[in-house]
Amino acid sequence: MPKGFFWRAQESSLRANSGLCVNRTLIDRETNNMIRMKSPAVYLKQIEDEIGPSALKDLLESHLLPSGIESPLKKGDFESFIKVRQELIWTQNQASNSVR
């Protein structure tokens, strides 16, 4: 979720947790500027309208982000998002380590 979005939020707990590493992913400057102050529900809809639902799902999953209809990103549920994203990263890390 964009840092600018958190600074507009009224809840101080949201602002305090916006810097968590599980709330980070690499994106290009153009995308960053487009989503800067918007909630994920808003910018994900814009992206979905541009590239289609299947491509959005693939894009989110490539960043280990929750992608389904019930995604906490689409619901604006930051606490659930952090839990789900942490699990996705952990699962990928475990899978990568077991390949060795």
C-alpha cells in the first residue's frame, strides 16, 4: 500500500506500520506515481481495467501479493494484507530453500 495513502489515513497505527518490509515491492516510477495517494482498491481497479483481470492476477502473484477477489488489498484490510503477504513470502522462501 502506498506510503502517501498511509499519511492520509486517520489511524496512526496504519502510518506506523507502513514501512514494514512486507509492504514493499519493486515497481517502476510511472506506476509509483500513478498509485501514490490512492487506496489499493482504487488503483488495482484502474490497472485491471487497463490490462485485464488475468494479467492483473499474474502481475500480483509475480510480486507475491494476494490476488483473489477476496484479497485484503482489494478490501483495504491492511492487517490482513500484512499477514497474507508474510505467509506468501515465507512459503516462497521455504520452497526456494527446499530445492537445494
